[in-house]
Amino acid sequence: MVSQDKDKLTLSLITSIYKELLSSKDDLFYEEEIEYQKMRTIDRNEDYVVTGGGWDTEFIKEKFLNTFKLDQVIPNTTSYSTLLEHLNRSYDLKQDQYVRIIESYVSHILEHGKTEQITKRLIEDLHGIHSSWRNVVKLRGLVVKGQVTVGKYLFRDITKKDLTVKVRSYFRSQNMLNFPHSILEFNNDYIAGHENQQEIIKLLEVLILYTPSAITYQGYKMNPTSLDHTIWGGELGTTVQLPDKPVFMLSKRDTKNMESFIEHLMPKIGIVSHQKTNTPINIAYQRYKDSLTRIIGLDEKLTYSIMGLEALLLSGNHELSYQLRIKSAKLLGYLNETPEDVAKNIKKAYSIRSKYLHGSILREKKIDEANELLDSCRNYLRKVILYWLYHEIHTEKQKKRFLENIEKSLINDAESKLLQEKSDAVRTEFKGAI
């Protein structure tokens, strides 16, 4: 039997089951009073970050399908055994999968009606085709007015609907204490669930390299279209305390540059952030991430930034502070930074780092200066990481060659010109981020 014919017979048999159930449809539903906590007003600060608002409570009676009862009723329909025999003969899944898919499909059309889309998904499930995914991510650290589309990714502002909490009568939920700063939405077609989840994580890891901002997720939903309930989906949250700053304001001017940036770095970011063994670039990226997204002291954040630069720009054990500021100044001078400022800021930041590691406390009158140094040094680290990623410097051997080239460029015009050309390539490729 050709594929089209067996699919037609499958739909015909399931339709027979559905029609038989229609006579008892009302018996399969029950009512429940649901509490909704709804945001009445949304308050924002000068950065357009949601800071609070007024809540309303509303009780609504809703109808729900009794899936336990449905599971008992479906096997008693006259076409059920014939359908299972046909499925076992025609497709390559296990019988328990057929049972789950049939029950899910029938549940859906009883509640929402029959559509071409859900019928297409039924056939794809039976043929073992990967599910499609609908992803909704609650972001912090990125703010957008209205909405901005970057490739397939839609970033949008928070709405009152996003801040509505549905509370079943048997489960109480507290109002949100930390509001998301924005929402990210995108779809993926026909990939495995773990690949979809990895893309969410990798995208956030790429975004913090586009801008030195504390972009993290407060939670995300990844809902599969599959009718097989063993295909994992749902909402994943985090209990980790999340930073409020620095915040990146995304605008439509960023669209083209960010799309190119994401396209270039998405295939490479796993090399940086998911290594089983530490490498210089892996260590540097983790220190950069720690300085952005961990709730720690200012001097510790600054120390992490310097440690990341050390991982990429230092070798040996002699004159480390001098090595770091000279090499940083030379390279970053070609990455839109002023060499004199780089050397001066690195020297001051290194001093704070050394005092912190030896137990000294940052004095209150130095806090403003330290904050400025943190912003500068964290950005220096980000740019050097991007240089490494573009030129695919990963191993200790490649690092040694990279450092030798910087040292030669300090005294050799030809080597200096070569370093500039390599830096220009990074600036061109990562326009908007460097």
C-alpha cells in the first residue's frame, strides 16, 4: 500500500472514532473555577525596564476535557482495534506510541476542532518525522520598544498578557517578583528536542558577545507540535538570582549587524562554552560571563574580567601586569580602542584585582572609578574573545603563536601591519559589535 493510501485509511478510521465520541462529548468535559492574576498597569523606568504595576484578580469558570475518561472511552469504540491493527501493519512505531498519538489527536479536535495543521502533524508523527517547536523566552538584560525581528528571532516588549498568571484552584502562585525585560519568540521546524533547547542556550551565549550586557533567561517555554506526549516540552524556569544591569536597548538599527553576528557565531559558540576540558578561550569566556551575569561584588566582577584577559594575553610568570597592559593596548588599538586608555585602565584594574585576591576591600570613594574600569575591561575582554573566535585560536600552541605575533608587532612594522589587517577583518565581520 502506498503511503498516501495508508494515510487516508488512518484518517478515515480515526474519523469514525471521533464521530462515535461526539454523542458523549458533553460527558467528557468538566467545569472548574480558575483564578487569574492579571497586571492592570505596567510601570517602567528610564531604561524601559518593567518595574511593577497593579494586579487584578479574576475568577472564571472554564471547561476542561477529562483525559482520564477519554482514555477509557476511546478503546471501546468500534473502530479502535481495526485502527491499531492498521497502524501496526503500516508504520514503524511501537503500539504505545500509536495509542498516545491517537488519544492526543482526538483530544485536540474535541477541544479545538479539526484543522489541516493538526492533521498534518498527526501524519508526520506516525511517519516518525521530528516535531516543530514554538519557543517563548523571558529575557532579562535586553530591552526593546515595540518589536525587532533579527532573522527568525522576534524580540518584543512585555505586554500585560505576558504578566497574567493562571492559578488552578489546587495550586497557589505568587505574583512575579522579578519581571522579564523583554520576550524572545521563534520557531524551529523538524528538529529534535535537545537541538531546539541547545539553540536557545547558544543564542543567549552569542548575544552577550554582541553587547556587554547581562542578557540571561528568566524562563522559557519550548512547546512541541508533536502529539506524542513523551516528546518533552513545557516551561523551564531558573531559581538563580539574576542581575538587573547592564541592560542592552535593542533597536531596528541593530537588525542587520546582529543577524550577521548570530549567523557567524552560532556554529562556533559551543567550542567556547561547552568544552569538557578547559582551554584559554573557554576560561576567558566563562570569566566574561561570570563578570556579567553573577550576583557578586564589584571588585570580584572586575577581577573576573582581568582573569579573562590574562587567559588570552599572558604567558610565563614574569611582569604579568606589564605584559597584559602592553599586549592589550596593542591589539585593542586596532579594535576601536585608544591604546593609552587601555594601558592606563588595565593597570588600575590589575591593581584592584591584586588587592581583592589578597583580601583587601574596595574603598567606597573608589567605587565609581571601579565601575567605569569594569565597563572598560569587560568590553576589552569581549573584543579579544571575538578576535580569537574569528581567527579560530583555540589551543595553547595557537595562543603561543598569537602572542608571539603581538610581541613582534611591537618592534616590527610589517608584523604590526599584519596584526592591523587581521583586526580589520574582525571589525568588518562583527560590525556593530566592535
